[in-house]
Amino acid sequence: MLWLGLAITACAGAGSSFVAGRQALLRGEPDNALKLFERVAQENPAYVVDAAPPRKSIWTFVGRAHYNAGRYTEARSAFDRALTHIKDDYVARLFRGLTLLRAQSSAPASNNAFSLQEVTYALREGIAPRRVSTLARERGVAFDLNAETENQLKIAGADEVLLGDLKKMRAERTSSNKPSDSQLNEGTKEVGAGLTGLHEWLTYTIAYTNQGSFWDVSGELRAEISQGLKLVAAAQRDYAAILASGETTGYRMETEIDRVRQDIASDLSRQGR
């Protein structure tokens, strides 16, 4: 239960900044999260995150913040740095591959393009989804929707019409600049390596650790990983499906961590510990 204890006691210095950054990331505030993660990375570039298993570099979270904000070049650089610190950082490996599969905009976003953080903030402030869509069309959007960011927007108040409009706007900007074949091949290989590592870690954790009985009780996470590995190994690759499956796995890993932590805490409470 070491990582649970670390999560509870990580309330000073770098630990508190990381926890606050992760909370911001999960709320759909990647820019706020980035500031906090970078603070940790500046204090200790080799900082290892044990409070949200499996083990990850702080640079993995720097990369995740950039990724959700649509800054894929910066994200890949952060994931590269994460892997220099922890070679078996499977989340960094997975998301490094996803950055390679993501289409880049053929032109840089305008300076006032809507960020994910601005959209979630506007929705939480009660601005109607239709009005947000109108503003986004006027200003453009600087991010893509994935399983994580789409869920964050729904929680903030986005409806299906707004989500559809955001996807369409972004697709229009990236349609003329698709990844090269070599980029797609490298990205697929990296996604496969990341998924394989996560599957092996999850299998070992469930079979051989004290907290294993709390992980992936429904089996949905392992099923998603297995589906992703099948897509990677297919003779005819569906890159959009690989991208979606990989992003869903990354998102579910984070939500599973919090669910496991809550279940362990509830179990300890029932035992009077």
C-alpha cells in the first residue's frame, strides 16, 4: 500500500505541486497543470511519480498537459525526456506514440485561438454551448478532442452539438497535413510498446501485489489494452482507431488510479485501520 501512503502524505513541496497539477489536468485545465508540473520538474528533473502508479517521470505529466492542450511537438519532447529518466515509463511510451499519430495543423493556431482551458472555464461559468461554439468558430481552436478532454468538456457542460463543432473545426485545420508513413509506423510501434508494458504491469500488479485485487475489477481496462494491441498488430492498420484506443487507455489508467485509491481507503476504513 506504499503508493497510497505517498498519495496521502504528498502534501509538501514537490509532492503538493504534483497533486495539484494532476487535479488541474483531470479538470480540463492543462495550462494550469503545466505550470505546476514544470515547477516540480525545475526543482527536480529526475522526480519520479510513485503516488499514481505505474511509476512515471514528472516529464510524463508535463507531456500529458501539452498533449491535452494540442501542443504535440512540446509533448513529444517531454515524453522523450521522461524516457531518459525511466526507460519503462509505459505511459510516456504510449503517449509518445500518440503524438506521432496525431495530425499537426498546417498552420499555427492564431494567438487568440480557444484553448481547452478557456472552453472548460467558459462552460463552467454558465456560457451556453451554442455561444461557445460561435466564439470558437470566430477564434479557432488550439486543441483536439480525445477520450479525456471530451469527458472533461461534458462534465463542464458541453453538449453533443458543441463537441461535434469542435471536432469539425479542428479537422478542418489539420486535414492538409497528415503524418508521414514513417511517422505513422514509428507511432504505431511506440503505442504497441506502451500498451504491452501497461498490460504486463497490470497483470503482474493484479496477480502479485497486495493492492492487486482492487485493480481493473471489471476487466474493462485490460480489454481496452487488448483491443489496442490487436489494432496495432492488424495487417491493415486503422490509425484513427489506434489513436482513439490508445487515448482511451491513457484516460482510463488515470481514472482507474483514483478508483483504486478510493476503494482501498474504503476497505481500510471498514477494517478500522
